[in-house]
Amino acid sequence: MPTPTERAQEILNSYGFEKPSQIVIEEIANYETVIIEEADLNGPLGQIYLTGDFALIKIEKSIREAGQRRFTEAHELGHYVIESVNGKFLSFLCTAEDINSFLSNKKKESDANEFASELLMPREWYLKFINRKEVSFDLIKECSSHFEISLTAAAFKYATIGIIPTALIMSEKGKVKWSVSNNYFPFKYIEKGVSINKNTPVYSIFQKEEYNPEKTLVPASAWFSDDYNCKRTTYLYEQNVYMKNYNSVLTLLWKSEFE
């Protein structure tokens, strides 16, 4: 059984795409006998009804961010591509949590996100784009623009496949919502739901005290105090993006030269 990543690669190869601007989800959907339309979903971002070889995708009409809309379309298309082989009638109603968490404990939602990420940001293209470039949110924003994708999706891709030791953390209302790191990053364990440490700039953001978008040095223990590999003398670079409308902070961490 092909993985979601492999299914996305099959589509990319079958259509012969050579650059991100050629990947138009509505056009792919049409060729795959899938209809995409806007609708008032009253909360969820996307919905799909599928039966056999036909599917109807509905996208919340209030989505204004192009990258978010594009990823939502690709996510719903992922449900179709992955599930249509079963030949059954299925329906998915996908919330912002399903689409934006990237680490959903719902396997079918996680699979759809994996598919969407690879379809819109093929691994080979992404690695080529970030090659020899210094890690920062400036680079992530470049990726977001180049691949026409949301900042969170672009950052998640970097934190999972980039070769520079990097971690990504999503915090909401002063608590860790989820975190991810690549194989090169030395620390792994952050407890979901833990309160933000006072020694990180994120704490000041949630306290409405200060928002500094520049990178800063922080003790690794401010984030990874429960990781037995973490030393008190280890420092990390930290950079944050404050998403005020969601009362959330996206944090990028990477290794510094200070040990």
C-alpha cells in the first residue's frame, strides 16, 4: 500500500509538473473527477464526500489567506486520493485543528496532511530551494511565497526534512500545542500542554509584554528541561512569529555555536 507521500509523488510524476506555479489543485481535481466549490461550513475549513470514483469538496468561503486555502484544498484532495481505492462512500469534515496541527492523532487527517505537504512542496524541490541558505523565519517566508503555501506548512516541512538541526513549536494561549524536530536536532521531548517557560521570549508575547521578531539566544533548558540530553550550558537560537488572531506563537529553534 503506497504511503501518502508516495501517492502525492505519483500525481506529480503523472502530470509532469516542473515548478510550484504549475500545481493548481482545482485543475488536478478536475482531471481526477473531483469537484471543488466554496461553501459556508460554519466552522470547519473543508469537507469532502466521496463514493467510488467521484468526490465533492467544499472549502470554507471565508478563508482569505491563499496559502491556507490551497493547503486545505490539497488536504481534501488527499482524502480522495488515499481513500477512493476502497470504493466506499465516505465523508470527512475537517476542522482547522485537523488541517493545521500537522500532528493530528487522527490517522486519516495526518495522512491527508502528509499528502498535501508533498504535493505542494515536493521534497526534492524543497531541499533544492533551501540548500545553502541560512535558517530563519525569513527563509521560511521565502519558502511560503515560493511554494504558495501557509507559513506554518512551510515551517513544518523545514523542521522535518531540513539538514540543519531544527525544531518547530506551536504554542497557544501560553501552552505548547505541538512540536516537531528533524533527526539532526539533539533534543526531542517537549510535553504537550506544558506552560511556556519564563526564560523564553514566547512567555513575554503571551504576557502582552513584548514581541521581538528577531532571533535571540535562549537556554535550551527553557524548552527541553525534561530531556535528559539537555545541558544547562547549551543555548539555542529562537525566532518567533506571533499569530495574534489565533493567540498563537510559532517558534523556530536551531542549534547555536554556544555550548
